[in-house]
Amino acid sequence: MKRLALVSLLATAAVGLHAETYVDNARVRSVDPQYESVNVPREECTSQWVNETRRTGGREREYGGAVLGGVAGALLGNQVGKGHGREAATAVGAVVGAFAGDRVANRDRWEQYEQVPREVTTCHTVNDVQTRIVGYRVNYEYRGQHFATLMHENPGPSLQVRVSVDPVGR
């Protein structure tokens, strides 16, 4: 069994020794670029101006008047009525006094508002389709026979080819 494997290996090596390889030139008949479409995302932004309302002046609201008015109203309401009526009068006096005290304390308070422009930027992704050359389909002729192959670069008017000659066994 080992002898058969050894004989097969030597026979294959002997046939390989008879093969000859050389480089020759073939004539290029046509070159066609091969394209590929590729999505290339990019961000597209737009800006616009909007008006925003802002408070720009005036005093801060004061709550002391409401507190004092509520206490004074409760004291006055407590002087009116008897029993549960007195409790109700006290509560109503406190509420009315709080409103009146707030009105008096904040009567000269003024607020000023103005429109202030502000820039707003909005962005979104846009896909651009780009076409790229990924190679060349080359049709060439060598000794009257026509061949085609794909190549990374344009070979020009001629193309080097490797020619291998093997004897045909009889």
C-alpha cells in the first residue's frame, strides 16, 4: 500500500516537471467598468428664528399683604354672629381679607413682557446614493481565442497572461 502511494506521488511529480509556464501579452478588446451603488448617510440641518415671550421687568409678587389681610378679616369675621355662624363668618372674613390684602400689597406691581428672537436648529439624516467603480470587466484575445476576466485596475491596450503548457498523456 505504501509503495502504491509513493509511486503515485512520483508519477505526479514527473508530470509536473514536464509542464512549462511563461508570460506573454494578449490584446485587450474591451474594458467595461463595474459599478456598485452605496448609501452614504449625512446630516442635514436647517435653522430658523422664532420669537419667545420673556418677562423682563416688574417687582416680584408679595404675599405678606394676603397673610395680614387674612388675619385681619378673620378677626373681624369672628366679631360677627354666634355659634356656628361665628365660625363661618371667621372663615369668610379670612378669605375676603386675604384677597383684599393681596390686592392692596400688589396694586403697583407691574410686569413687562417682550418678544425675544431665538434660533432653533433642526437636523435629520439624509441618505445619498453614490456610485463607485469596484473593478473592470476585461475582454481580451490571445492567439485567436477570446477570454474575459475581472480586474481591479484598467490594464490598458495589452494584458500580460501566464501560459502553461502541459503534455497530453497517451
